[in-house]
Amino acid sequence: MSENPLVTVRIATYQNSKLLIERTLPTILSQTYQNFEIVIVGDGCTSEHAERIESWLRDRNDQRILFLNLPQRGVYPSDPMRRWMVAGVPPANKGIDLAKGE
């Protein structure tokens, strides 16, 4: 393992682009440890949310950040408790596939 290993921050998202842009990403980017990548995977986000994220990323042009929006939302159980237990698993798993960090 290297002295400064690449760390992957994996984020699954759906319709929370405002919170992601205003709080989550600035918090990650302000860390003292800078050898990281951020992998954001949308769970079939609406075009409004995907475009907001993409626009924010274009403005920053930070090569450490990747955004991929899955073409469709995952299939989740109709029971609220069961849905809560598994919501976000497809984008989280895709984030693992895309991660390069140790």
C-alpha cells in the first residue's frame, strides 16, 4: 500500500442534487487529505437533478469527480420498510465497480 493511497468517496443519489452540491461535495473537497476521487452515481435521477449536478461539475472541472446517472431507477419493494432497507443499492454497487481507490 502506498503512503498516500487513493481513496474513493462513493455517493449514491436520487433527487437530492441541492444537498449534494451545497453541502456534501464542498465538505469532501475541503478535506486536508486530497488524494481522493468522488464517484457519484444517480439512481435514474430526473433530468433536472442530473443537469444540475453536471452543470456544477462543469463549472469546477475537477478530474477527481465522476458522475454517472443510471438509465433507470432500481426496482424496489413497495413496502416502505423493505424499500428503505435496499434503496440505493444499484447505484452504490455501480459506484464500487467504478471506484479506483484502495
